[in-house]
Amino acid sequence: MFQAALFAAGIDKAELIGGVGHFTCYPLEVYLIVMGTFYSVLLFRRVRQKRFRSIDASREFLGTIRDLMKAEKYDDAIKVCETPAYWRIAIPQLVAFALKQRKEPLSRIKRDLVVKFESDVIASLDRYLSYIYTYTRMGPLAGLYGTVVSMIAAFARMGAAGETRVDPGKLAGDISLALWATAIGLLIATPLTLVGNMINVRIRSLEDESQETLGRFMEDFEKCPIILRQKATARAS
């Protein structure tokens, strides 16, 4: 019935299938390219913003916080963490969180720091990284979709021709869609796979650096007067 309706309307089935393939496959692949590039650039920037510029900058920050904690100027230390120079970096925000919770038991502060680091820093970056992996997997699938549609159009054209000669130009157009769709799908997946792996390495490196720096801060934090008083009170009780 559908074929009869197409014939009555003067629409060639192969042309219709090929047109649907062109107008759905290529826009989908363009969307994957744009979104994959967007999230790649976004993640590169975010990972870079979460890190200190250098080891010296990290040591300078920890030294400043250490001196303020020894002087029991906790509010001033929190203000340093929340200055524009540090508010995007992961460690200063975790340090500010620990200082705000300084009256809580030390074991609870350590536990909450781990949870906050994993949920606010690593989990958010991994969530965006999962988008890149999704677009990477979708690239070949979009190419396969275009290939299947174009081959359906090609066989429909040959079937409709019957014993007459098939127009080579139109048949080549159908096959061209198949090849271009597959090529673009691979072109999407290959660089996004490399970029995704590079970003994943940077995230794991950020995680290691942050844990090491946070460990050095906790060594100083446990020696600050308010924590020492807590320990003395706990031993006395």
C-alpha cells in the first residue's frame, strides 16, 4: 500500500530512502562532531582550572595557610582560599571546607573531605568525560546507520529497475553516502578516543596531585592549635 501510494505520487522509493539517509545521517554526525569538540574543550579547561599552575604555587599557598593556622587566623585563611586567584582550584576549596568544619571531630572532617573531593571535583569531571565517550561510540553507529540506509536505497533502485539498466550515477550516489557516512563516523571516533584518553590521564593526574597536596595540608591542619586542643580534650576525657 505504501509503495502504491509512492508510485501514485510519482515518488521513487530509492530516492526517498536516499534522501532520508542524507538528511538524517549527516546532521547527526555534525551534531556529534560539534558536541564532542565542545565537551573536549570544556574538560581541558576545567581540568586546567582545578590545578595549581606549578608546584611552587602549591607550596606558596600551603605555606600561607600554615602560617595563618598557627596564628589561629582561620577566617583569614578561608578568605585567602576564596580569593579570585584560588576559587576555581580544587585544593583551596577543600581547604576552606576543612577550616569551616574545624570545630567538628577530626575523623569526621577527613571523611567529609574525601566525600567532597570525590563528589564535587572528580565526579563532575568524570560526568563530562562520559559525554565524550558517548559521542565517541555514537560516531561509528551513525556511520553504520548511513551505510545501511544507503545500501537499502541502492538495492531498492536495482530492484525497481528489473531487467532495465540501472542508472550508474544514481547508484554511485547511494554507495557514496555509504562510504562517506562510514568515513565520517570513523573520523569522529578516532580523535575523540585520543582526546578522551588524554583527558582521562589528566583527571587521574589531578586526582593524584590533589590527594598528595591535601595530605600535606592535613599534616599542618592536625598541628594547628584548635585541633591540638581537641586532641587534648579527648585524651583528658
